[in-house]
Amino acid sequence: MSAGVLPAATAAKTTSKRERTTRPLALIAGLSILALLLGVGVVALFWTPYPPMSTGVGGVYAPPSLAHPFGTDRLGADVLSRTMAAATVDVSITVAVVLLSLTIGTLWGSLAGFYGGWFDYLTMRALELLNSFPSLLLAMLVIAVAGPGILNVILVVALLPLPDYVRLARAELRSKKTWQFAEAAQLVGRRPSGVLFSHLVPNSLRPLLTFASVNASYVAATVGALGFLGLGIQPGAAEWGSMIARGQDAILSGQWWVAGFPGLAIFLLAAAFHLLSDAIADSRDQGGAW
């Protein structure tokens, strides 16, 4: 019997060791990619090889070279300069959307889960109404009416995952408000709002942060999709999705770099958040720090 148990125990230890090794690697990789994109966006605020909005700085559809490492597009604009400038826009929008959804969803769901009653009932009906519309279609309709612009994109895209944040926060509060420390705090005279924001909400953040890191990948792709459809920021501005749309026809004729490099940037941004979400989820499952 011991001969059968030992290999199983050894295999379990090996798997556990591999998981502990993979978690920091995913965290480091995700943070490194995100830091790189953030750094590029910050640098682009002060310097790019060529003015991002200028055309005719090189030949039309010039391939990647020392003068233009990412080549040029159909108007002779430098793709590297536009990709760098777009990093400022896309990364900022993605982070702003996630923070806005996380903040509103956590507060709304926590209040509904803690107080219940008519507010909880109205909350669930409102979430059902929001979920009755296809998310991307809803975003397209609202932006088509409100018009393109960074603020409109942030507000609309932040609305799409809001029901998920609210439901998750509500479920966490409903399960934790009966914990002994919460009941003890109320028994010694703490105000309900004090118990909620000092004890319950902080203890409910880990799953919400895990979901936020997962949702960030979806947000990055959604922002790119809206830009591709011409519903992002102002037309002609440097934004990865609109750059892909601008270069999609060139792919068929061999000028892959026009859409390829901004597409790679969106992939890297989504991959960075995906790696971070894996690391946070693994830490949560193993009871480690996040």
C-alpha cells in the first residue's frame, strides 16, 4: 500500500511545486507586458519618431525599415508613431473602464446585498433589463446616438460588465454579512454603514479583483472592436482598432504591417491582463496573498 501511496504523494508535491513556480512567472510576465505598454504610452505623450497625425512622412505603404521600423500606411503616416500614440489612448481607456466598473459595481452590489429589501429587488430587475440587450450591440447603439469620443467610450464600455460586478459583490455581501465578526461589530454598537465599508467590503474584494483582471482583457478587445467599427474616439485619431480598420485592405495586397502591429498591441494588452488574472486566481485558490 505504501508503494502506491508514495508515487501519488510525490506526484502531488511535483504538481504543487510546478503551480507555485508558474504563478509568479505569469504575474511577472503580465506585469512586464503591462508596464511596457504603459511606458510606451507615457513616452508617446512627449516623443514619437514622427508626428502621429502627420501624413507623407514616408513613402506610401513603405515596408518596415530603419527609418520606419513599423512601416507606413496608405497615407504615408508612420505606423510606429501612431501605434505608440494609440497606446496612450487604449491603455488609458481600458484602465479607466475597469476602475469605473469595479467601483460602481462594488458599491452598488454591496449595498444591495447588505440592506436587501426593495433596493435589492430593484437592483435585480435593473440588472435583468441590462442583460436583455446584447452587450456589443448596446454599445454600438449608444455611441451612434451620443457620438464618438473618449468619455463616451469609457462610459458605454464600463456599463457592459456592470451587471456582473454588481451580482458578484451582492453575492459576496450576502454570504459575509452573517459572519461572526460582522454580527459582533453590530452588537457592540457599530453603525451598519461602518460594518459594511470597514469590514465587509474589504473582505469581499479578492474575487472582485480577480474578475476585474479577467474583465480587462474583454474591455481591451471591446475598445478595439469599437474603434475598428468606427465607433471609438474621433475618426482619424490614433487608436489601435481604427488603425486595424485602416489597414485591413492592405493585408490582402501584402502590406501586413499596417494592421499587424496595432493588432499585436491589442493582443499583448489582452494577454497581459489574462496572465494577471491567472496569477490572482491561482493565489486565491491556494489561499496565498494577492
